[in-house]
Amino acid sequence: MRILAVSGNLDYSGSSLALFRFLKAAVTGEMADRHQVDVLWAQRGPPSLKDDYAAIGIPVVLDAAASAYDVILCNSILTGPLVQRCAARRPVVWWIHEPRFGADMVRKNPAVPDAFAAAAAIVFPTRWQAAEVYREWLTRDNWMVVENSVAVDPTPRPRPADMPAGQFTILQLGAAELRKGADLTLKAVRRMADPRVRLIYVGPRHPNFMPKLTDDEASRIHFAGAKNESQVAAYLQHCDALSCPTRDDLVALAILEALQAGLPVATSDLGSILETIRHEWNGLLSPVGDVEGLTTNLARLRDDAELSRHLATNGQATHRERHTVERHRDGLLRVLEQAAGLSW
């Protein structure tokens, strides 16, 4: 199958990284030589993934003829204006990652709403998006759910230098911003008032979250910045809990990575997250925006090793049953093949 994947971004963010991981799974291993893929980049942001694509034999191009492909995969709501144009030439699968803020983007761009009907298929990572976020534009029965996946390399790694031993270390993974609840994790750690607790933010720092730290806090609260996949794996192996009190998100890749790595999760009860996380079975939930509830859950993970082991074991089972790369790859390839009128 000849696939043209259209992406606005090539950075190490959620939708860009999800696309790269899917395409890598589609052209390597048992899938090698079955699919020809080009990535059409709309030149938004830095081309951080360009070398990664080159390493797996996928060209990144700045122009392409739609007629040269069997199917076009448009990645994220950012490619909405292109969906209609591409659909006039080849079948288009539109992979929409964005939660509620994506609906705001649709409303601001009058060219985008018609794209929902033009696409041969629309793929959402969660059913919540179709039921709650984009429902007003889904005028055709052309959408389906393919849950996201992750595959963290389990190779043992040394403890990161900014993680002293003997402390309970909370990880917040992903962009450090208000939408992701970075401020709520900080407030929870402050409420815990425990000198043994350390907080590390791993991911790019957004300008809307620049808190002032006391000297004591600065010794225990660290902004590590963006890290590559190998470095992220080291944090997942050596931290004690993941905090993800997001206000608007899907089942964040950070949550799925923590589940796979056996890291217990404290997260918000946003509708998308409820599709994967069950309270006290494979994670701890607190209401969106509830600092007190998040504080309680993080303190429970600090104080109850048996609970943490229980959540970690069930979290790894959840990953194996629903969020492996192979399951996701096969599901999305099946949608692309059906849109293209192909069978393998």
C-alpha cells in the first residue's frame, strides 16, 4: 500500500510522535516491504523527527502528488484544511488527536467543518471525542476508534543524575503547561509538605507555567526539559509515581507509558481517561481541577507500597490487552486498507 502521511509538525509532541511510532511499526519488522510511505511536512515548528524518519527509510517531503498514492493519512486537526483538497484525488483517513481545544480550532476555521464529511474515514483515539467533542460535525457514519499505543524500551537504564536516591519522586511527563495540570501537581506537592518528596517535570516548558520556587522547593522541584525516548524511559524506570491531572486531554501517551513501565498513575477523571483508567484498579482518579483529591492520591502512592504494586500490575495488564503497538498498528492499517479498497 502506498501511503502519504500529511503532518503539520515533526516535533516530539503527542500527535507527531504518535504518527512516527505508527509509521515505524508499519514499515519495519514483519511489515517491512509491505508498505511505501512518504511524509508530507507542512513546515510547522522544528523538524525534530526528520532524522528519525530517515533512519527507518521514510522520506520527509515538502511536496507530493496525491494521485501517486493509494490512500492519504492526514494527521491531527491541523491538517483539516487539506482533507477536502486531498479527498478530491484520493481517499483520505483523518486521524484526529486533539481533545476539546481541537473543537475550538474547528470553529475558528470555516474551511474545516466540511472536512468531516469529505474524509473517507475519521479515526479517534477515544470514543469520548466522538461523543462529546466533535459530535456536531459527524454527519456521516464514517468514524471509528483506534486506541493509542506505546512501546517503551524496557532495557534497564541508570538512574538520571537529577534523581537522588532515597526520595519519593513524582514524575509529570509531557509539556509543563496549565492544560496538562502542571500547576495542580505543584500545588499538591506543596500541600504534601514532605521534604522526602521530589517532583520532576520532563517535557518542554510552556510560558503559561513559570512558577516562582523558594530555595527549598528549587532543591526538590526540577524542570528537566524535553528528553529523547531513551531518557524518558530512564525516568519511567526510576520514578515512583506519575502525576497527570490534565484538564483537557486524551488518554495521554504519558499515562500509557507509565502503565507499560509499571509506574502507578494519579490522574484526573476526564471522560477520555475513564476509557482506560479504573479507580483503584489500574490508577487513582480525582476530579478535574481538584488539588485536594490529587494530593490525597499522591500521598497514598507514597505511603502504600502494596497499593502501588497492585496498580502497577493491573496497569501493565491494561497495556498488554489494549495499548500495544501491534494492536494499534493493525487497527489503523485496517482502516487505511479499507479506505483504499485494498485487502492483504
